Amino acid sequence: MEGRLFTFLGAIGGHGQEWIILSHYALVIGIIVLLVRAATSKIQLVPSGTQNVMEAYITGIIAMGSDSMGEKNARRYLPLIGSLALVIFLSNMMGVIPGFESPTSNINFTAALAIMVFVYYNYVGIKINGFVNYFKHFMGPMPILAPLMFPIEIISHFSRIISLAFRLFGSVRGDDMFLMVLLMLVPWIVPLPGFFLLTAFGVLQAFIFAMLTYVYIAGSVMMAEEDH
């Protein structure tokens, strides 16, 4: 096990890093499928149960994006950001449960999410504003500043990949290590406050990732409004 905590899925397929991350990610996707089926199997005008929870979640995601890009755009990009937030949240919560591990505790997983966000917001920015206008915006307000501003903007945008990936990875990995030490040093009842703390951190990291994604997309698709 190479110093790793016991995991149920690791007992099935071994504790290799690839199997651990892929198997727990597949479990997260399975949970999401079950949630969606439970929420949509018997849709009611007055929601209850899982439907009520998921509708509240969707409303919260839209409200989060409305502050940065307006409700219309927030609804337009809801499928991507709502899915990302749900995957990250469940992945974070997976590591809080003894016997399981967070997919987001692996830098390759968080980097893949960050690259996906980077590619997508640049794609929609180019699609809406046009290739020339999109990159023209990187050159600053005055042509004389273009040689200085353009490389700074390029570096700034690429640094977002590192920021998104390492912020999520570092937080969740640190939480997992804290939980590992906690479970090894103290009895089962004592660590309960730590579990609540890790749960709060997991929710916070999912919120931050979703909020930053909204902000990055807003910056790429609303250049005309920003200039105006």
C-alpha cells in the first residue's frame, strides 16, 4: 500500500495510483447518475426529496454566476459549471469517508479539470468575439502598451491553469494527509470535529472552482460590454 490508507476499491484492484483515481472517479460518476435519475424520475410541480435538493443546487449555481455575467449567461453556461462543481464536490467528499479516496487529491485529475476550463473559456471567447478581436483585447487600452501587455496577458492566462489545478489539489491533498494522521493518532470519536472541518473545506473548494470558472468565462465572452 506504500503508506496509503486502506481503500475498499484498492482492495479490489490494487493500490496503484491510476486504479485508485479512475475507480473513485467512476464511483463519483455513478453517484451523479443515480442522483439525476432520482431527481428526474418523478418530476413534480412542488418538488420534494432529491428533486428539491437538485433544484436548489441549480438555483444556487445560477445565482453564483449572475453576479459576474448576468442571469442569461449564467444559465447558458450552467451545464458545464454545474457539472464541474458537482463532480468536484462529490470527489472531495469521497476522501472524507474512511475507506475511500478523493480523485481531486491527484494533481493529474485537477490539472485535467483546469485545462478543460482554460480551453473552453478561450474557445467561447474566440467564437463570440472573433479571433482577432479576442487577442486584440490582450494588448491593452493603447497600442503603445501592446508589446508589454500582450506577453503579460498570455502568461496571466496560462497561470490560471496552475492556479486552478494546484489550489484544488493542494487543499484536498492536505485534507487527506490531515485525516490520515488524525485517524492514526486518536480514537474514532475524537476526530469527528475534524471530519466536519474537512467537509466544509471540500464544499468551499468546489465553490471556488465554480466561481472562478464563471469569472474566466465572463471575462472572455463579455469583452464588448467591458469595453463599453
